Amino acid sequence: MNGTGSVTPQDTHIVQYLEVLKNQRNLSPHTISNYQFDLLDLESFANGKELSSLTYFDLRRLTSQRHAQGLNARSIARKLSCWRGFYRWLADQTPLAANPVDGIKAPKKEKSLPKALGADDAVRLVSQKGINEPTPCVNRAMFELLYSSGLRVSELVGLDVADIKENGHTSLGWVDMSQAEVHVTGKGNKQRIVPVGKPALAAIREWLLLRPMLLKNDAHPLFLTERGTRMSVRLVQLRLKAHAQLIGIPADVHPHVLRHSFASHVLQSSGDLRAVQEMLGHSSIAATQVYTSLDFQHLAKVYDASHPRAKK
């Protein structure tokens, strides 16, 4: 228990503070239990010293100790928040030169690698031919475009059937079929143009033939629901997950998985990080560099399978 010592706090200020949390701030028993756990940790570290005498350097050392013991960044951030609030309250009860927790930051959370499907699974996921009905047809067009161009799902559902500027409506995105390009407006209102592959173009053409069957009041959206309204982010998520489960792909598939798959597969084939950055719409190359780890994993597998000195 990170050296928290006794089950109940001995320091009177901690006892008083927990009473304030319970009776004045009406926090839940679970939340108060978390506060007590973290304050016991602080009391144990003080080892009999007055908590008001602990300095910034003491608290930073305690934070470093917990990190070295393997406590994750989220838990450390919770402790710091608890301690910071306690000392803010303590400053009203007794003279404090400064809040000793101010300026102490939790370690950065480790960035998890984006999950990507294998190329075969990605192609199998987006290929859905032979069903000439509006719902499966629009699904296939959306899934193909997500994988073909690495769009964010919010960018996908924001696409219009064409570049429209009328009656106060200005299109945020559209597919230029003749140029095999999709125009999108991404984060920060940044616009970009991304190539669209032939299978995605074919799927969109098939959908456009059936689109009038669902068309009602709003003629702008490219992708429509059965009610004739613009496709929503949540509905795309649900449809993609259901389709993945139906065809037996065990991974938890959501639209961002197709974006990750697009990026990692293009990078594996081309090695051109700048091009991938531009197509994804990342403002910083650092956001795209996470895919180099995926690419390295791919290369490592090839090495292990082929290099004479790697074979067991």
C-alpha cells in the first residue's frame, strides 16, 4: 500500500479535512476513501513530522519514490490533486509559506501504440460486395473511404455530396470523383486534400445510385441514414463494429482503427512519414511518428522470420 501505514489517519488535520469532504462537500464514500488512502500515504512519508513543515522538495521526492515503485501516471496525478487540495485547505487553518505541491507535475502518460489491422483483415473488413440495398451499400462506401483515405469519422460524416455554397450552407468536405480526391476540413478548421483509391470510388458510385431512395429534406449530406438524415459518428461506430463481428474479426474495431490501419500500411509500403502526416492532417510530425513504431514492429517480424542470425 505504498507505505501508507495505519488504516486510519493519526494527524488531526487529515481527520478534520476528511470531515470537511464528507459533511461540507458531500463527496461519495468511495471518493473519500480514495482521499484517505492518499493522505495516509502523505502521513506515512512525513514519519511524525508536521505536514505543514513538508516542502516542495519533500513532496517532489515522495512523487518520485511512488513513480519508481511502479505507480502509474494516472494514480500519481490523483495523489497530487488530493495533496494539493489538502494543503490549500490547510493554508486556511495554519500559516503556510506556500503550497508545497504547487509546481509538481505527474509523469507523462505513456503513449499507447495505435491499433492497426493487418492488411488482409482491413481489406476483408471494407469489402462488402453483392448487396444492392441502401444500408449495406452506404456502409461499404463509408468503410472503404475510411480505410482508403484515413479520414477521421467526424470528417467522414461531414462530407457533402458536392462542394456546395448556397442558402448559408458551405460544405466542409466532399469527394471529387473526377480527380479521385476527398476534400476535408479537419481539426483546427484546417483543410486538406487526400487521394481516394479505386475501390472506394467504386463503392461511392454504387452508393450514389441508391442514395435517392433515402433522400428527403436535406440534400447536402453524402452519407444518409434510413431516415434521410446526415449519418452520425455514433451510427458509423456501431455499424462498423457490428460488421467486424459479423465477418469474424475478433479485434475491437472502430473507425479510428481504419485510420490507424491506413497510416501504418501506407508507411510500411512507402516509408514516407511526411506524406502520411499530410494525409492524416497532423499539424506536428510528432503525432505521426507513433506510426514508425508500428512500422518497426513490421520490420522486426520480417527480420525475425528471414535473417539467418535471427532464426532460432
